[in-house]
Amino acid sequence: MKKILLIICCIFALQSTHAQLFTKKKVLNDASGGKGQIDNNTLTWGYFLGFNSYDFKFTYNRNADAIQLKPATGFNVGLVGDVKLNNYMNLRLEPGIFFTTRTLEYPESYGLTDPVDQMREIKSSYVHIPLLLKIGTKRINNIKPFIVGGFSTSINLSSNEKNPDDNFNNQFRMKRRTLYYELGFGVDFYLHYFKFTPSIRGVFALNDELVRDVDPNSPWTSNIQKMQSRGIFINFTFQ
């Protein structure tokens, strides 16, 4: 699913870029229904819809077989607040809700022989709040490529951090709050009534998210030194 969406975004961007760069017709859309160019506004608002794919980066205490992870495609929805700093730089706040599922498969070498114990399904509902710096090129007809980066924090509403039960009771626990850095790119398309922006962004956790089991020799958590989320976001923004 992630690869298909990426291919669609690239084809759409390339086709639109080709049309804008090589057509003789150069009518500039103001993306505001004729009320004035949207880029002249200091503060603009919008919303986004999109998809995500999360996984984990594991750091182990000792050499052992790696824990296998099966990510699934999740869903994003949120709001956008954009502050124009100059003609090329914007400061953006993009709070949203992100739903995702990851499945961990532990090898038998961890002392787990029961198939139920070897698998942990982790469903997460994140309130994700990034503060991003968007750096764009000069507008070319009705398109404007950009790169974006910044820092973010999230609240995992499904973390189970304070749950007294642990993996011995089939409860995999994660920390509730996580810090990330983010990097990505995209293209602004200026339409007559609004600005449409497909973008791709990578997010990388800075802190360890694992809540360890009470038993220090737990087969599920004892060999994990760090467990850090990584993810890819494909968002479609409307401003």
C-alpha cells in the first residue's frame, strides 16, 4: 500500500510539473477563489488526510536473533496552522491523530515456544504534534517544491504504560510520551480555490519507548536496550 501511494504521488507530481514547466499557458492561480494570492497571507489554515507506516528500531543488550516486525498501513487526520516568515520559509504546526498497528514476532531462541507468546500486536493511537520549518523554492507557475523538517512530540493513548499487567499477562507496554525529529519533502500545487500539497515525511523517535516487564529476565523485554519508533507519513494537505 505504501509503495503504491508513493508511486501515485510521484506520477502526479511529475505530470503536473511537466505541464507547468513546458506549457505556453502560464495563468497563475491564487488558490483563494480570486480573493488574493494565498501566499500573501501571514497566517493560513488548513487540514490534512493521509497514511502512515510505523516500525521500530531495536537496540539489543546481547547478540541474539532479531525480533521480526510486521507494520501495517495506518491513517492520519489533522489540522495545519502556517505562519509565513518570508517568501521562502514558513513555520508550521500540524497537530493530528495517527492510528497504526505493528506486530512483533519473537523467535524461539528467546525461550518462547507457544505461538501466542511469540506474537505481540501493538495498536497505537497517537496525538502527534510537530513544529516544522518549511523551506520552499521560488514558485514556478502553479507549483512550488519544498523541504520540511523539525521536531515533534506524541501522546500514545494506547500505551498501557500504567497498566500493572505486563507481557506475562499478554500486555505489551510502551511509554505514553515520545519525542521525534522529522524530515520530508513535498510540492505545493496552486489551484483556483485552494492549495493542494502532497508530501512525504520520515519521523524518528529520540527516546526509548519500551516499558519493561517486572521480571528483569523477561523474554519479551530483557534483551531490548532501546525500542524507538520510526515512521513514514504520506499526507495530502488542503489550505
